[in-house]
Amino acid sequence: MKQRTLLITLTGPDRPGVTSRLFTVLASFPVTVADVEQVVIRGRLVLGVLVAYAGGPPTGTGGTLGAMWAAVERVAEDLGMEVELTTGSDLKEKRRRGRLHVTVLGNPLQPAALAGIAGRIAAAGANIDRIERLAHLPITCIELAISGADPAALRTALTAEAVLQQVDVAVQRSGLHRRAKRLIVMDVDSTLIQAEVIELLAAHAGCMDEVEKITTAAMRGELDFAASLRERVALLEGLPEQVFERVRKEVVLTPGARTLVRTLKRLDYRFAIVSGGFTQITDSLVTDLGIDYSAANTLEVVDGKLTGRVVGEIVDRPGKARALERFAQQAGIPISQTVAIGDGANDLDMITAAGLGIAFNAKPVLRQAADAAVNVPYLDAILYLLGISREEVEAADAEDDLGPHPTG
């Protein structure tokens, strides 16, 4: 008689007795334990239990499959946790091992785009097990649960289709690997905020055009970042230090930035910013948003004026990757459980080192290297790549009396 399986996944605050209570319930049913995985990251538990049974739905002292599921749901509700159930059989072992999440973002999302994505998945010999909408406004996001695909091959195929359909597509492993992400490290200029700070400073120095040209070439990877930074900073010599206060007032957060940080902090994520810009500006962002860790360059000021030099070691492309590693170590989080977000060539090392690298409205060189690319203008769209829906965000805001934040 063929074996069938049930995967039960509990997610929520860790506390004594969670594992004991789940297995006590399962003991009332004629099932065997095939696999168990448990991860605790900064007080949050992810517990996965794969049970097996012979033939049809399990019956016996505890009742039917439906009764077992109802009993597990009662335990989850009592513990204040979320629970998921996935069914399968030993005949589909390969598919179970190849489970992926495919996230599709469009503004708008056309039927042709989903037809193209679904066609590529079928051509790869994979199966769509579940489709769920994560957001409708201001963009549409659909998540597909996929089984039976090679992640690298499917990512390549769907990236090509995404270009044709003008949508964003991300392919990630499902299960504990995805849920365990707990540290976000983000670039600042043109990512967390809408401008390049050095260009805002240059506008006050009257050298905006010259600085902008150098910045653009550096972000495309055509110039060494450290050398280009020194060249641009030299043009700021003589500016009064009062310029920092004026530039702070000119800084505008990217739409969705506050929602992204607020939501992930609720979930006990740690949040870091790392910038080729300047501490005189990033320090205020740290205070305003409640950022946990930060790294940036510091402009030298002598007698109330900028000298045109940078103090200390420059935070460049390898420096950002080192900062990612340092922040992860300080947070007690493996690199595999980090997410890095950036937009330019200076973010390449950080993006490729992280467990999940996301290119946000990025230059081509970064989009090609990243695990996922987001090209919509809303930073909180990154929440969808982590499996967090717009509905969940709005419900959490409502509980805190914050009201809706469509682009906040």
C-alpha cells in the first residue's frame, strides 16, 4: 500500500512546550514521523513535521484526517501561532524536494504575463501547486507555489520571460529557508531615499552637473567607486557645515520605505543601512526609522567648513560586503539568513554575499547578479518577496491605529 505524507508547519513566537503539544496531538492518530525541522531565530519558531500514513486518510482513535487537522489548528490558535498543511505521497518525492516560490509583480499585471510565466513553468517540467494574491494596490503581486523544478534553470527561464512581459519575477526556495530571513541590509541613496546625497550637496556647491556625471558612471560600474567618491567630495570643499541641515530637509524617503521598515521590525527582523554616502545624513535616518545598524562615510569638517576630504576608511563595494558580514555577526544571524537590497554596481558584493540579493530599480549590472529584481517604485513591494501580503500589513497597521499606508 502506497505511503502518503502530510507536512505540518507551525510559525510564531517561541515558548516552552510547543513541540510537546503538537506531538501529543499527533500521537492520537495512526501516523509515523518521517521528518522534523525546527528553527528559532530571535524568539520566533518555525517547526516543520512531516508525518506519513498508509493508504487513504488516517482514521482510528483520533478520527479522520479532518479531525487531526482541526486538532492541530486548535493547538496553533491556543499558542498564537500560524499553521500550514501540505499533502503529498512518496511517489512525488522529487517534487517535494524541489518546492519553490515564484513571486510575480506587475503594474498592471496582464493575463499575458501570467500565461507566459505559467508556460515557462510547465516547459520546465514543474507543477503549480498553489496560487495566492499578495497585493492588489498600488501594484498587483501573485505568488505561485511550485514543485519539481530546478531553481537555477527556472530562474533563468522566468527572468527571460519577465523581460518580455515587463513584470518582475523572483524565484526562491520555499519552507524554512525562506521564512528564516531575519536581517535586512539596505543601500541608502536611490534605494531607501529617492536621491543621491552627494548630488544634493553638490547643488549647494554649484557643481551639480559635474558630480552627477561622475555618480552615474560609478553606479554603472565604469569607475572605481573610492576614486570617484574622492573626486566628487573634493568639489564640495568650502561648503559651510550648515549645509547638512538643509540637505536633511531635502531628503525624501522612497515610497513604501516606512512601511517596509515598520513591518519587518514588527516581525523581529533586524534592519541595517550601509551607504557610500555620509554619516552626517544617514545618522538622522537611523534615528527617524529606528535602524539597528549603519555604516557610511564621514565628510571632514574643519573650522565649520567641508575640507573636500573623507575621514577614515571609505565604505565602497567590498566595504559594503564587510558591513553585511559585521552586522550579521552582531545580530547573531548566519549570512544565509540575510537580505541585501541595492541599486548600483557599488552594491554587487553585498548583493551576491547575502542569502537573498534584491536589485531595486537597479542598473543592469546589478540586476544580472541579483537573485530578484524589483522595478516598481514602491520599496514595500519587497515584503511580498518575503511572503508578507498587503492584507497582513494593513491589518497590523490597523491594530496599531496607524491607518492605511499605500505608499508610506
